[in-house]
Amino acid sequence: MICADARLLLHAYIDDELDVAQSAAMASHVRDCTACATRVREHERLRHVLAQPELYRHAPAALREHWTPRHESVPPATIPRPRRAPIAWAAAAGFAGALLLATPLYYATQPLNAAGDALVDDAVSSHLRALQPQHLMDVVSTDQHTVKPWFDGKLDFSPRVVDLAGAGFPLVGGRLDALEGRSVAALVYRRQRHIISVYEWPATTADANAAQRESRQHGYTVLRWIDDGMHYVAVSDVDPAALRTFVQDLRRGSGSSDAR
């Protein structure tokens, strides 16, 4: 673990909200890092000081009365329903008819896009869940030879783990996750203060390959492709150009060889 990771997990560590692996990694780092150990002690001291009972003050009665909501019964207002003109009924009927005719045609012409969008939805949702406290990483390490063996016995495949620290995208850990109803490996990389999640799982056809596709949703960029029979999906809020560079380096395995 590096100091940047420790700062990210500091508050959860102090509040005892980390899982066993993360707590052990934090404890080991704090034991060996004087700066992070000092930071932990300062936060613990501040929390202790703020918890002192003499700091507690009762609100004045006038203030409490002012902010206490009053529940007064108010009879519901009767809103007269406007009468629809005949032309409005005709327009509504025409719209409904057009909708009935257009909907089957739309779904008949968009099956592939719908399937792809479902994967994008799932990947972005998973990435957002992972950003919540205690969900980002099951194994915390910048060492590819620690992250890759951690998946042994937990998945029915061995994920490809590449060290991209030399390219400016350090590996920081990994976790088990699920996309489209199956277990996948999720590797976590960092670009400055941005988190990049990379999901991996086997393709249906062993020798499958697919061109890279890019989507955007809720401010996140999603890149997905298939290489050597493995699905890959990368999700991040980092600049799209930076994410494309990251994926290019990942596919080439630059920075360091894959830990296989």
C-alpha cells in the first residue's frame, strides 16, 4: 500500500469500517510509515476532543419551538377537472395509435444496441457501487503478483493483471464483482485522483475478438472490447482521451509484463 491509498482509506480505517484484508493492509502501512501514523493519531485525537460532553449545548427553547414542525389539518383543496375538447381526444387517440405502431418497429431494429447498453448500465452501476466506502477493493496492493494470485480459487478463470505504473496508471487493487449475472474480476487502477475499474471475464468463444467500443453515461466513459477470448470493460470519470490511452497501454501490456 502507498500513502495515497492510505489517505483514501483513512477515515474508514479509524471508524473500523474496513474489511479484514484492508484493515490488515492499513495497519501494516501505518506501522511502517511515520507520516501516515501521525495522520491517524491526529484524526483520532480530533475525534476524541469533539466527543467531549462539555462541548454539547442544548438549543434554546425559542429556537426549538421555531424549528418544530406544526401539523395542522388543512382540508384538501378541490381542483375542478378541465373538460377535454373533442379535438384533444382526437389528438390523443392519434398519438396512441402511432405509438402502438412505432414501438414494435423500434425494438425490432435495436436489439444489439439494447444489449450493449444493458452492459454499459451494469458496468457504470457496478463502478458507482464500488466507489462507496468499503466496496472499492477486496485486495489492496500495487503489486500485480499479489493482486493476481488473490483471485485464485475465487473465479473459474485467471484474470490478466498488468502493471501500468510506468505509464501513469498504477494498479491499486482488485475485487470480485458481477456483470450480467456472472462473476467477474474487477481490477482497480488510478489516474491521479480518478479511479478506473477494469472488468474481465471469458468470452463465449475462446478465440473471440471484438473491436473497441466507446460509450458515455452520467459523466462516465465506458470502453469495451474482446481480446484473446476475454471480455474487457473499462469505466472511469477520467478524461476520455486518458482512458483511451490507458486501454491502449493495457491491451499492449506496456509498463510491465502481465502477471500470469
